[in-house]
Amino acid sequence: MWEADDEPELAGWEPFEQRPTRSRGARVALRIVVVLGIVALVLPTVVVTVGIAADSAERSCALAVARDVPDESGHVVRFELFAPQGVGWTCYAVRPGDTLFYMGSLGLIPAGPPATSTT
């Protein structure tokens, strides 16, 4: 049978002590380091993804406006939370007189210009 007296390394050890193994300050510091580490891993990914999506939306909108609105004087791409088609990038053509014409929704991650209707 095993007894604590058999092992001198375990002398005085209580298996269920009530005091924490780290001080309050050490636990707070460890939590801060972990949160900063997670932010440092996630933030660059988010920044790159948003940048690529913005560039794709800009190019897709330019193609769609050039194809569908010959008298356009430009285009505008916006990320909208409350767009007519839902959350995502929205393309507008700028007509003479600086009026915006809704071209379509490009989605959260735009891939190409919206298809034209053939009706």
C-alpha cells in the first residue's frame, strides 16, 4: 500500500489545498498576455481579408458599371450593413449630375460583377 511517508518529495503535500497556485496579479498578467496574443493572431487576418474584399468589390463594380451604364461618370462601392440585398458590398453608378444609381449587391466577398438580367 502506498503512503506519503514513502516518498520524501511528497512530505507535507496536501492534495486539495484551497489557495491558488498563482497570485491574483500573475493571473491578470497571464490573461492580458493571452488576449494580446489572440488579437495579434486574428487582427492581421481580418485586415488582409477586408482589404482584398474591398479591392475585389472596386474592380467588380468598375466592370459592371462599364458594361451596363455607358453614360456613367464613375462608380462608388460601399460596404453597407442595411443594403437592399443584405449585408455586403454595394455597387452604385454615378450618373451625370452626381446622382447614384444602384447597380447591385456584390456580397460579403465579391467575386465578379453582378449578372445582367436578359429579360
